[in-house]
Amino acid sequence: MKYLLLSFALAFGFMSLTSKPAAPAQSGIKASITRGKQVYLQQCLACHQVDASGVPNMNPPLIKTKQVLGDKTALIKIVLNGLKGVDIDGDSYNGVMAPHPDLTDREIADVLTYVRNSFGNKASAVTAAQVKVVRAAN
């Protein structure tokens, strides 16, 4: 009986080592992008459009611009404080972006991570901790 139990334990242990592990939960950046898309649809879509191309002479595009792909602190400040008039790649945009201090740090981080990793963009994630620091210093 001892040998039977030992054989079972060894076989079961070997099987658990060779079986495929369960699929991991959605990674941090993927989850942030998913949540950020929802914030984009609620807060940004009307002005920046479904494809992030913006509106000529009014609302700037969010596609491969230095404002989106560059300094995270500056980008966070745009969301927190809003923006009026900006030149991007030689084009002027005179629309007014309302400030969004009502969004949580996580919502801002998620929407910026979504924008920085959608529409052909590829950049590092923005974290809620980064937003918190900028908000506190703002």
C-alpha cells in the first residue's frame, strides 16, 4: 500500500509539472489599455474622434505626435489643466480642451496608456502613481 501511494504521488506530481499552466490574468498594461479605452470613449471621442485623427484647425490628432509620445508629465498636465490652442507638426489647432481634474489618477493613467498604445502609437504606460505626483505638484 505504501508503494501504491508513493507511486500515485510521484505520478501526480510529475503530471502537474508537465501540464500547461493556466493562462495568466490580463497583464497590467493590457488591463490599463482596456480600462483606458472606456475613458476615451466617454471623455475624448467627441473631440479627438474614433480614430484619434482630431478635427482640422480645431482639435489636434493623437496619432504619433510628440505631445502624446513624449514627456508624460506634460501630457498628464494637459489632461488635468486642459489646453487652448496648440501647434502640432506645423498645423494650428484652436479648440479648447476642458480640464479633467474630476478623473481619478487611475482613469487618467489608463486613458493616457490607451492613447499612447493605440492608433499606431507605441509608448510606455502611464501609472496612477505618476499622475498622483503631477496632480500634487500641479
